[in-house]
Amino acid sequence: MPMPEKLTTLFRHDLPASLVVFLVAVPLSLGIAAASDAPIMAGLIAAAVGGIVAGLLGGAPLQVSGPAAGLTVIVAELVAQFGWATTCAITVIAGLVQIVLGLSRVARSAMALSPAVVHGMLAGIGLTIALGQLHVVLGADSPGNGWDNLIELPGQLLTPHGPATSVGLLAIGVMVGWRWMPAAVRRVPAPLAAVGCATVLSMVLALPVDRVDLPGDLFAGHVLPAFPDGKWAAFVVGVLTVALVASVESLLSAMAVDGMHRGPRASLNRELVGQGVANTLSGGLGGLPVTGVIVRSTANVTAGARTRASTVLHGVWVVVITLFLTAAIEEVPLAALAGLLVVIGVRLVDLRHVRAVRRHGDLSVYVVTAGGVVFLNLLEGVLAGLALAVALTLRRVLWAGIHAESADGGHRVVVEGTLSFLAVPRLSRVLGSIPEGSDVVVELVVDFLDHAAYDHLSLWIDRHRAGGGTVVVEEVGQPALDGDPGARSRTGPTATLPRWFSPWGEWQAGEPGDRLLVGAREYQRRARPLVQPFLAELSDHQAPTALFITCADARVVPNLITTSGPGDLFTVRNVGNLVPPYSAGGEPSDPDVSVAAAVEYAVDVLRVPTIVVCGHSGCGAMNALRSGGDRGRGALASWLRTARASRARCERDERAGTLDRHLEPLDRLVQANVRQQLDHLATHPSVARALDEGRVRLIGMFFDIGPAEVYVDLDGRFSPVEDVTALTTPA
């Protein structure tokens, strides 16, 4: 008879995983208790309660809870200030606070904390642990605070060291080097291997080192929680600190574990309640504070756990070893546990997090938080980091970049960001540097313009014009100076690339087949409200500025390279941006006459003043033409035969020296093809009439995809568009 599925999962996956987590948890719990200046039994009690209680009641099934290195510094400070009995009372009440927070359904508010503050806090805790336990490895007691640990460390390094140092260094060496051991050996968790090797060495050599000391009767030395005789303000601060830090660490760990497996997602509010119950019980039994631990949780998922049974069973194994194997635990040297914690502390300074916060401009928040935790205390360090994070956020929200530069014999004032009353003094200073009577372009790339800034800018524009100067306002984005009667244009690059100008693959997740729908939904949610007012005005007519003929290549986006919007361009796209010429008989040579129809409609009906033919680098159609693709059969070969004149044109232009010889041969053909299509346009009757009447101009463009640069064909050469001061406008 086949075994039920739940039992199969238990014996095949959860039971082996629970043994792995148990082997990781025991040495870590002992080391954390020693580093917290708490009774060694407190670490085992917290490990058992965290596994069984938080495992049963929590909302993250695969998260493993227990004593955590992140709370070591806090607990050590509380023990030094209040003693162990009051620290247990703080843990009990902190658990009750967590239960209230979970029932209030505020767990997701923890996600509002800046990651730079959270990771900086963990880094500061890690450095504090590493510095303090390094003294223990060197055979001395930890001085206590970060400053003393750092100042006294050189002296400790220079003093003679005893057997404890050898034991601690062995534990560190095993922890660091375990990753390079054979895969079969690495099945033993590194913390267990480090403590085991150091313990065996100390026993074989009979080294005189301090070892774990457990009471003969495990319950004889049990301490009941007790309230302090005074210091109630500090007591309340301790409760809130333990509750908040334990909650944030548990929730962040739960969210990280969610990304490691495909099972049920975590219920963060339930997890907070489960952690609160575990802390209340752990403190009541004389245990350390409990929190979700990412190291044990990672080991749990990696070992193949499928349900919360693995977490609960690991707690059961901790109870078993505590009750029946105390003799083995008492052989563990304290220096081995210290070496274990030195490595764990250093690893809390995760370089991936440092690179991430640096990339997002929050490195200063990370450094201030970590430094505050090390050299002040945890609460003050976190508060300092939060204050700096809020200040930087306000600066980013309210700060406007304002500067002036000389341009084309005049001046350009560039304003970017949020232009509020806070920026008016700097705006006034920059505008005051502009000479009277000069020609000025004011480029506004702002997402918000308040009334004070609007008034100041408008008054300055009026005064400058009254003094004989000229002011042109260029606005990027939503118009900011609707009341300005002067000429305005919406040209110029935006400070940050809008999402709708980025390829789908840059901002979408999921399979490529879904990207069209995702993009359409993104438009409906975000872009539609912005463009709808413009499209409402264009709903019954169009008046495009140009007919834009370009290649069908997906990398060429006409509206992007011309910074245009709805209604600006009447666009024709085909393979190779070709315009078949009219035949000698006055009929279009294009078999389906689609290009000719579009040209005729644009010129005679829409009366466009400009026609652009735009080619691009690396054009596949021109590459096929160079390779003789026009001599084959099929639709593509037939279409390319209309471009044979471009191949001959390229040879003539190369001899005349009007093509850039630094270009690849393919791109020289592309530029020659653009010029040839302009000649073909002139054979169309509608274009010929418009040219004779002087109401249309023909422009050739070349888009170099790699550097994303636009070139314009002017005076016989393709020149960078920034070097072109003006294009001749038809009368």
C-alpha cells in the first residue's frame, strides 16, 4: 500500500532538512548566547521555542526562527544595564508588542524602511560582534563597546596568546575554507564542522581552555522574568527596540525566503503574531529573544524542506540534545564559538548590499547607520541612518538642478527636477548672472512648479524682455508656464529616460510573448492619462509637421529620435526606407503603390511642409542588396530591385568623396540610399508640384544605432544634428 503523500513529504524531504538545520542551529545558538552575556541555556531555549512555536504559528512555513546575531548587541547592552531577569521580562513584553502589531495588520509597513538603514544596521551589528569576539579568540574578555574594542585590539594582537587562540583560529579557518572542500564533505554544515574540529582538537590535546558550562540540573538555575526597580524609560526603550528589530529582521527574512522556493507565500501579519508568541514564551522560560534567521532558513530551503514540519522538528531535536546530550555540549570551547561568531559577524557586512546601496545613491546612509551602531549604540545608529535617509529623500524630492551656460552667442538656463519655493534663492542667483539685453533660452525639465517659483520666473522673463532681451522657454514634459505669451518649444532631452522609451526587456519581467499585453496595460494605466488631452484635440483631424519615411527595423523609433508625439509625424515604414520612383509613363513603379499613395496623401491632403527619409546603420535590406539579394526570387528580391539605383549612387558618391570614408561600406551604402530615395521622391507629381511652389522641403537623415546619434544630410555631407543650426524653411 503506497504511503500517503504527506508522510512521503515528511520522511523524504522535511525530516532530512530538519536534521541539517538542527546541526546548524545548535552551535550558532550557543555562540550567540555566549556573545550576548546570557546563560548558555538561554540560546538553546530560544532555538527550541523558535523552532516549535514560531514554526507552528508563524506565517512563513519554511522560515526557521531562533536566537539571531542581529540581536546580540542589543541583548548584551540590556544584560549589562538591567541583568538577565529583567532582560527576560523585556523579551516577554516585546513579544506581546509583536502580537499587537501582527493583529493590527501593520506588518507590511516594515517594507517602508530604507534598505540602506536595514543593511547598515546589520553591518554595524556584524562589525560589533566581530570586534568583540575577536578579543575572546585572542584570549581576553571583550571590552564591551565599539570604541574600546577597536582601540584595545592592537594591544591584544601584540600580547602572547594561549591555546584558546589556536582553537578560535581553527574555527575561523574551517568556516572560511569550508566552501572549497569536496561536495560530499560540504554536506556537513560549516558551523558544525568548525565547532566540531575545534572541540576535537581541544579534547585530543587536552588544552586548558574555557568551555561551555551548563548547570547540572537544567532547571535549577532557571530565572523568572522580573521588572526593574527603576529606569522605566530605559526599560520601555529596550522593549520597543527588541520588538521592532526582531520584527523587521523576521519580516525581511521571510520575504527573502519567499524568493527561494515556489511553495506557499508568507503571511507577514501571521508571521509577526507567531514571532510574538515565541518571544513571550522564550522570555518566560529564560531564553533569548527569537527572530527569523536567514542563515538557518536558507539551510532549510536548500536541504529540500517542503512544509513547516522541518522547522518544528529542528526545534524538537534541540530539546532532545538539551535534555540528553549536555555532556557533549560542555566539551565545546568558548573560543570556538567566538571564532564562529567572528566569521558570522564579518559576513553581515555583505558587499552585494554595499554595491546595491551605492548604485542607488544611499551609501552615506549605510555608512552612517553602520558607524552609529558600532561607535554609539544600535538605537542611536538606526535613528541617525533614518534621519539621513529622510533628509536625502526630501532633498531628492524638493531639489532642483539650476545652472546657466553660454550657447550660440546667448545664454541657456537649465532647470531640472522640482522647482519649489525652496529653490527660488538659487534660481534668483542664476538668473541674476544673466546680462541684461541678452538672448536667453530657459529650458524647463521640471515635474513640479509651485506658485512662488512660477511668479519669480515669470517676473524675471517680463523684466528681461522689457530690458531689450529675448527669452524663449523650452518646456519638457507638462507645460509649466501656461500663461507665458512668448514662443515655446518642447525640445531637448529629458533628464531621465521615460519608461515608454525603454525596450520592454529593460523594465518587464516574464516571457517575451506577454510583453505586448504588459506594455498595453502599462500604457492604459500611466501613459493614457498623459496623452489623452492631446489626442482629444486631434480626434477629428491631424496636421502632422512631417512625412517621415524610414525603415521597418525595430531599433528605429521615429518619435524617440525626433522627440515628437501624437500628431507630429505622418510615418511610412518599409524594408530599406525605399521610395520607388514614378515611371516614365507617369505611373508609380511600386506594384502595390502604397508608398506613392502615402506620399500623395501627405503632400496634397495633409499639406506637410517637410518630408524626411531616414536610414540607419547596419540596415539588413542594404546588406542584402550588397550581397545580390535583388537577383533572387520572391517578394523581398522584387522589392530590393527598386533599390539598385542606390548601389550605383553609392559608387558615384564614393568617387566624389561625399560619403564619410571612416564609415563601414554598408553604412556608406545606407547614406547613398537615403539620397537616392530623396531623388525618387522628386519624381512623384505631388512632390514635384510642392517643390516648385516652395511649400515642402526634403531632408535626409541617418541614425547611427550604436551611439544613438542622428545625422542630417546638409551641404553634401551627413553632419551631426547638434552641428546644424537651422534647416531652410519653405516660403
